[in-house]
Amino acid sequence: MRSGHPTEAGITPLREASREREEQLLRSLSDLQTSDQELSSVQQAYVADLSNIQESLSPDTALLEYYTADGVVYALTLTGQDLRITPVTVVSRVKELQRALRFQLAKFELGLEEAYNPTKQVAETIQQLLVRLGAELVQPILGQLDRPALQIVPHDFLYYVPFHALVIGDKHLGQ
């Protein structure tokens, strides 16, 4: 009959088995590191210092990095002299605009616009979606982007946003 409390005699074999498996895992990882240079380089990643990153940016360049947390899209803007983190919009709004943009673009890919020839209307809708995406993602931090060159680092689903085509004012961001 079990008393509900493990005995030392019952725990000892579990500890030994655990140690053996841990040693086996460590040996496997060690073997993998020596045989896979790419994995080894990732495991020994270099963490860059903020000042080193700022020094590497040319004076006419701003770095714009997006990331998401708790349903919010944040923009990190970095220049040689300044670092700012700004919440710009909510994830759900950008995803909805992305979905609508993909739908409109799919009309061209599938040739659906030829069936009822609304090419101008589809193009206008796409343009409006690019304006709205620009308003959500870039407009809130536009004052921080006072450099002629811009490097954009998206995050997660934002890799599918055509940042170069976003409309800000009367220009595309890539212009």
C-alpha cells in the first residue's frame, strides 16, 4: 500500500535515470555543436551594444524596428543620437488592413478584375488601404523619421506589409 510519500529507495533510481539522460543530452548537444557550425554560431550569438549600433548608422539613416507585445504594435526608432519606443497601433487593426489588402491584390493575381473590369476601382481601394496602413504604422512616428534614408525591420506578421508602398502624404514611403 502506498503512503503517498515517496521513499528514498523509490527516488534514487529516478535521480540516476535523470542524471543519465541529462548527460546523454549534453553529449548530444556537444556533438551537434562540433558538427553543425551554423547551429554553433547561433548558440554563441553576439549581443551588440546600443552605442555600436548607433555608430554603425550613417548620419542620414534612421532605423525603424517594429515589434508586437500584448496586442500592440510598437515602433523603435533609432538614429545616431536618439532612441525612442512608441506604441503606434493595435495588432488587430493592422491584421484586418493586411487581410483586406491581400484580398484586393488577389483579384489581380487570379485575374478576377477582368471579369467585371473594375481595375480602376480595385487600384483605388488598394491605394486607400496603403494610405490607412501608413496612417497606422508610420504616421504616429513620422516626426522621428527626419532622415532621408530609412531601414525598416518588421516583426512577425509585419513582414507581409509592403512598407515601401505605404502612402504617407502624397508619396510612397519608398520614395
